[in-house]
Amino acid sequence: MDSITPVNAAQKEALIRRYGADSVPAVGPWNDVIATMLDHRSVRGYKPDPVPAGTLETMIAAAQSAATSSNMQWTSVVAITDPAKKKKLAEWAGNQKHIEQCPLFLCWVTDMARNAAISKAEKVEFETMPWLETFLVASVDVALAAQNAVVAAESIGLGTVYIGAMRNEPEKVAELLGLPPQCFVLFGLCVGYATEQAVGEVKPRMAQAMMLHHERYDASNADAHRQAHDAEMMRFSARQEMQAGTWTQRVLNRLGPITSMNGRERLRQALNRMGFGIR
Ligand SMILES: Cc1cc2nc3c(=O)[nH]c(=O)nc-3n(C[C@H](O)[C@H](O)[C@H](O)COP(=O)(O)O)c2cc1C
């Protein structure tokens, strides 16, 4: 039985949009789910229209359908529609206007309080709680759940953008949302219908040859691949009338100066004040 769907023009076009014409990977199986994922782009401008009734619950069902490490189900979500709350969150996230604009803002919470409560209720000490490993596992869970929700939203024509800048002021965000200790907003997510201007192009990614290794890690052509990606990103930036820049420049700007962390260099202390006690 042949389970491979026929290679078609739409698939090739989607791969060109994602990688640029010079780095198209081998074509393989294809369907609507994969097409939705390859068509992803972050949306930073929203119409005021609310999301249809039941959309939030559908997104959450998709989120809860993601794998969860040892079935510990570490994720909580706080859904925000209150304009005053979105305004505050936008401000703390460095004045990201799309947070105010989007009709629905989801705060994705690494929630260690819910399972910690079981320790208390059952009078069993949870020795594993304060370790970096447990925090990492919990936060991985949250990210997997959120991405399922994103794919669900995009598959029904909604736009989204993650907001890592919720971690700029984790304690203020937690207080606004009424989070108990051992809960923190890992990231936010704007959800809504994109304005016409905000439907940008798919942003190119590095060639698969740069990140996919077979049997053994091989970075021997990394410089050449990086230069090719830089050239693709320059073309993309010019088309999008974005500040022209290579991917290398973006990495330099983001990872070079400590100021680019916007306060997140204090995260460990903040988390420990919020009850995580990470070792
Ligand atoms: C965890 C995470 C946090 C992010 N935080 C922000 C953010 O605070 N503001 C923003 O405009 N975009 C944010 N983004 C979106 C990225 O900038 C975007 O995904 C990246 O530039 C690639 O573009 P694309 O999503 O359109 O393909 C975030 C993405 C992720 C995965």
C-alpha cells in the first residue's frame, strides 16, 4: 500500500516559501495538516473581531492532546480578553501593541502548584520538585501544549504570535493574573484574525542541511549554509520592508548584548521568589 500522497505543485511552493528556492528539501508525504504547519507565520496586527464561540475550548482541547511528560499535565492557561489587563501586559512586554489589539490573549503557565498541592493533600514529600530537571520538563510540556493550540488556531484561519516578553516582568504578570506560588507565565500568545497588512510572508528558515544530521553531528558546511541563509533573509527583509538584515546580524543583536534580555537575566531570582526554589 502506498501511503505517500502525490507530490504536487502546492507542496513545492510551500517548501520554496519556507526555505527559499535554493534550499528546497526532498519532497515527501503531504496533507492539510503539514500544509498548515508549513504556512505558519507570526501575526502582529489584529482585527477587533472576537474569535468564534468555542474556539478557546477547541484550542485548549488540542493543547491538552499533546504528549505530556509522564502524564504530569503541568500546563495551565489564563485566557485574557479584558482590555485593561491586555494594556498592562502589553506595557510590561515592551509596549507590544498586538497584545492590546488581539481579541484573545492566552497566558501559558508552567504550573507546578497543582501537583505540589497533591504532595500536601497526600502528605508525601515531593523530593523531585525543586530541581531544574523538573522545571524544564514542566516547561517543555507547556510549550508542546501551546504549539498544538497554535496549529489548531492556524488550521481554522486564525493568526497567533507567541510573547516571550511575558518573562520580562514575571512577578508583575503573576500578580495581575492571580497566580499562586510555583506558577509562572512561560509565554503569552496573541490570537485573532490578522489584518490585511499583518499577513506577512512565511519567514524563511535555515536549510535542513544546517540542522538535520544523519547518524552523526556534522557542522563541516555550517559557514556556507549560514551565508546562504543570510542571503535568503536579506531578500526576505527587503520584500517585507523590514530593517534589512541578515540572520547572522539578528543572532548578533539578540545574543550579544545583555540588554537584549530586557530584564530576563533576573529570571532565576524571580522564579525562586515565586516559590520554585530551583536547584
Ligand atoms: C517562545 C517564543 C517567544 C516569542 N516572543 C515574541 C515576542 O515577545 N514578540 C514577538 O513579536 N514575537 C515573538 N515570538 C515570535 C518570533 O519572533 C517568531 O516566531 C520568529 O521570528 C519566526 O517568525 P515566524 O513565527 O513568523 O516564522 C516568539 C516566538 C517564540 C517561539
